[in-house]
Amino acid sequence: MQFYEKLTFLMDLTQVSNRMLSQELQVDPSLISRLRRGNRRLPRNREHIKVMSQYFSKRSNTEYQRQALSEMLGIRQAYTMKKEQLADILFYWLCGEADEVGHFMRTFESFNLESVSTPPAQESCRLGTENSVYYGNEGKRAAARAFYLHLLSLEEPGNVLIFADESDNWITEEYGYAGLLQNWIMELINRGFQIIQVIPPTTWVEQAFDSLLRWFPLYMTGKVSAYYYPRMRDNMHRRTLMIMPGEIALTSNSSAGITSVHASFLTTDWRLSQAYAAEFEDLLALCQPMLHTHTVPEDLMRCFTRFLTDNGARIQRVSSLSAETAPPELVEYCYGRIKEPNLKKLSALYQQEMALIEKKWEKYGLIDIVRLPDVETIRQGKIPVILSLGGET
């Protein structure tokens, strides 16, 4: 790749304008424009490239950005987690000097990720056997690990209460930790635990999307009850509560915009965990259900009827093309082939309401999340359509 192509890629990925980058470099915006068009070659002033690399590194905070950088640069995603390391990698990549890049990457490849995994943080203050204090993001990861491992050791399952609106940097900055966290919660669900979650309001769209990706497989189990607070909250105070009443609780506090956690408090004092559970219940009383997961086929008619009558933008996850987004000709074809009585009633209801649905589209957005079929299924001509499920293929 040419320098101008690399620069354009990084600016698009991090949503940086010519003016923003020029201000960071303290140069005229026209210089950035010429660099992006390829009219100017690689700057001779390496200090400018170093500043660029540091700037792009700081703005690469989301899972999507880190994955894109990993694929483009041909490196493991773990190397994109640390800002200083990523800035160095971007510097050599932008310079395009093969020998330097090779030497730098060989240095990284000499490390074994498995052998240098982050050790559990040492407890900075131990208050007897019931209370422990952990510091920083690394400490919070250790506290969360202790919290879930404690629950997994219990013989009887129970309710786990979760509210967390602090920055999720403590989750994303360690490679693989988000997946580990998801696996722990899934294991709790498999053992009969019920998860009650209060969804926090999010400032950044990227953070909301990353959170949705982590929680979506858990929502699909039907064992997670999610709620949201319907009013505005202040943009100052942030709080984390993870509780199993009468058993264990993990809490922490921070201010908005703070990407590191100062202290996390883990307690197995049953009175404290009950007190935190009461605090959570008071919060829950102010919230409304965020989602309903339907796993029983008999609920489909009631769910779809509500879908037609509700107003507002929506996201739905479906197993194939839905009736709302499939080509009209395909929908009509499927209606004529339906034999199952309940599905036939459903199709008749949909046909009656189609005009109303199309009118809503002018005002509200609709997003289908659908898994694309594999290549072999396409070649065999066996593309599933949701209206044909339960009947002929």
C-alpha cells in the first residue's frame, strides 16, 4: 500500500478529518489534503509520522477498530490493546520500511501470549476474610474473576443482579477477557442462575454496540431479564453493582470520562450483600423491561401482534429473511404455500396490516440482524425464508 492509502484508511477508521489531523500536527489542512490525494509523498519529518501514529492509536478504542487494524496490519489483536505498542507499530507501518517493520514484528512475535498472561492483581488491602479491596482496571478484572468463580463454586443457583455504567476499558484492554466474562455468565446460566441486568445509558455508540455483542448470546438463552432507566441521568456519577443477595457483592464508583477504576470492593458479608441488593431493587423499581425473549412457538402470534401495534424504531434478530425485509414477490409466494394453520393466521394478519407497516417505515427505522447462509447452502438453492419455516422447505 502507498502512504496516502494507509493514511486514508487510518483517518476513515478513526473518523479524523483533515482539519483535526492538521491541528494535531500544527500544519495547514491543505497539506493533509495533498497527502491523502497522493500529491505529496511520505513526509521527510519523521516526527510528524510519530505524532500521527500516537494520535491514531489514542482514537482506536473500539473492538471494531482494533479488529480492523489487526487484519490490515497482519498482527494479533492483542497487540492493538496497548496504546504505546500500537503507536510504534503504526509508525513503522506508515514509514513502510520493510527491514524496520520486520525487526519490530519479530520482537513482538518472540513473546508467547499464553505464557505472559496478566496475573491476578494483588489485593492492596484485605479487611479480614469477608472484605477485599482491589485497585485499578487490573484489580477490577481480578475482583470480577473472584466474584464469578465464587458463584460457580456454589451448590445452589440463585439470582445475580448486575448494573454497570462505568467505562468498559477494564474489560476491553486485556485480550480475550470479554470472551472469558461471557463464558462465565453462560456457565452460570447453564447451572440454573437467573441474571437480572439494568442497562445503563451509553454516551458512545461504539460502547453500546460492543456491549450488545457481548450480551446478545446471553439474551438469546431467555435467562437474562434486562431493564432500562427511562429518564435522563446525570453525566457525572458512575456505578457498578454485581450482587448475589446474601452471598457476595462487587461494587465500584467513578466519574464520567474516567477510563480507569480507582477501587473495587468485594464482600462476602451477607448483610452488606443484602444492603447492596436492596439498593439494586430500589433502582430496578424505577426501570422498565428492555426486551422480551420468546422461545416458545405458541408465543409467536402474541409477539407478532404486538410488533405490529407498537410504534418506534426497532431491531429484530431473525433466522432468515424476515417478512418485513424480504422481496414482496417472495413474501407473496410463501403465503400461497403455507399450510400450517397458525402460520396461515399469522400471514393473513400480516397481509391486513402491511399497509400500516409500510406507513410506519416512513417514520421509524427497522433493522434485521440475520445470519447469512453458507456458500454450500446457496449453491444447493436451499436459502431459508422465515415464512416457510414449519412447512415445506
